[in-house]
Amino acid sequence: MASAPPAPRIHWFARLEHRFHVWREGRARRRGRTATIVPFPGYGGPGWVRVVGRVLIVPPQRRTRDGEPASVRGWRSFVSIPVSFAKVTVRIGDATHDVVADRGGVIDAVIDADLPAGWQTFTVSVEGQSPVDATAFIVGEETRFGVVSDVDDTVMVTALPRPFIAAWNSFVVDEHARLPVPGMAVLLDQLLRQHPGAPMVYLSTGAWNVAPTLTRFLGRHLFPTGSMLLTDWGPTHDRWFRSGREHKLTNLRRLAAEFPHVQWLLIGDDGQHDESIYSEFMDEHPDSVAGVAIRRLLPAEAVLAGGRTGKEEHSEHVAPWVSAEDGAGLRDLLGEAGILH
């Protein structure tokens, strides 16, 4: 009998990061702090649901005199301690499922469950703590349209590609100081109202650490609720940092495989690699794309972002490809393309 292939060797920096988090976790537990799970909006289809969340030891939440969460600077999102390989209990209806977090404390598991279409609620718990509510959007078999949107510089102005600006926005800027891209909330809301039952997916290279901040930002600026697919910053088993491009392409391909009956409107910007990512995905899965809408960075934003990406050739694409500087401009062009009425 042939022996099993050896397991891939984990990058030394990933091992160092893991040891550091284990040390922080042990220190926090000696102080009496316990783990909690922070669920993120997932999605699913007939007979299954993708459960997404993260197991953390979190610092106490600061609150205002009115009891509301206090304004949070970006760096506070990164001081929570991930709990590696924690066992999480997911309860959907009368069924209970156990799933295990990864090395970074992230839960991303597909569970068998028969839930009706639309937003559904279930509970998750860890280490005997009280269950907390989690949500997932279930896509119906009759659904034919969905929306995938980038976040940075697409719905929220960040000028992310330039490292210093990215660090400033992620770690320093107060969450209430972040600005929405004009007209994008209205555009997304109109798309979902004209396509009842359509899934809304926010696909970003941002870290899971900022998911709660992002959720509050979207709600504060009246963006529609959507499933969230972020990433875990830091080293993988074979490289220093995760590939944002690969993260987006992998999840787009996964959505195409999970929902072959859905055509997606892909929304992004020209300050990162969204154009080339969407173009590659369209070449691979032309039947899964309803159209592409690219938000062009304003000149000042493009300077902060280190310039724009090279212009892609779109003449051979079957689906409409539009570009404008804000949501209102994209809305008009999508109307001309027949995607909006």
C-alpha cells in the first residue's frame, strides 16, 4: 500500500503567529476571560447553509452614556485574540451540529439544513457560553439574479491599495469618520427591490477583524444587509500573506458552482484588481454573470490609491460592462443596459 503524501509544511511565520496567539490566549484565560463567537452573515441554498463566524476573546466593549457602542478606532478591531481550533455548536431548528474553527479562529462550514428562502436565524455557541443568534440568506431555487459587491473604494472610500493609507484607514481612522461612496447605497437597494429574493454578497479582501465595524457602517449608511465574505490577514501555510486576488476568485467560482442558476452583477472599482478579476471570472463562467459595474476613482482618490489599474478590454464579453464615478452614474448606465428598470 502506498503511503499517504506528507502534510504540507506550514510557513515558519504562520507557526510563529500561532504560538503568539496561543500565548495571548493563555494569558487572557488566566485573567478569567472567556471565548465568545462572533457570527457573520452567511448564505445557503435548498438543503444547506454556509455558517461563517469567528471565535475570539474580545476586550470589553466601550459604550456611551446612552448604552450604545462607543465610537471605535480601527486598531481596536485587531486586539481581539483568536481562539484556534475551538469547537462551536450550531443549532438549526431541532438539529445540532459541531464544527471546528481553523488556526485563526474562523468558522466557515457548510451544514445540512432545510430552511425557507430569505433571511433565516439560528444559534451558535462555544465553550458552554449562552447561544448567540446568527443569520444566513437562503437563495431560492427560482432565484436568477444576485449581486456581489466589493467594499473598499466601492461602497466605502478607503484608498486601500496604497499600504500606508490602507494602514491608516484600517488601524487609525474612527469608524464614524469613514465615508460612503455617493449613491451606492441607493443603487444596491434599488437592485434588490427590483429583484426580490436576490442574494447580496459583500466580497472583500478586508480582514474578518473589521466585520463588526463594517456591519455597523453599512447599517448606518442604509446599505442593504448582505452576506459577508472577508479574509483572515496574515500568513498561510506556504506564504507570508494571503492573496486578495485568489480570495475573490475562489469565492466567485464557489458561488458559480453553488448557484448555477444565478447570474451575478459584479460591482467593484478600478483602484485594485477588480476589473481583471471580474474579467477572468467572466471568461471562465460567462453564464454566471449578468453584468459588471466598475466605480471609477476620483482623481484625488486615484492619487492616494497609487493610480488606477490598467484598462481591461471588454469588447468580447457578452454581459454589459459599465463604469462611472458614483452610484448615480452606475444606476443610469445599468438602466440603459436593461439591468435596472
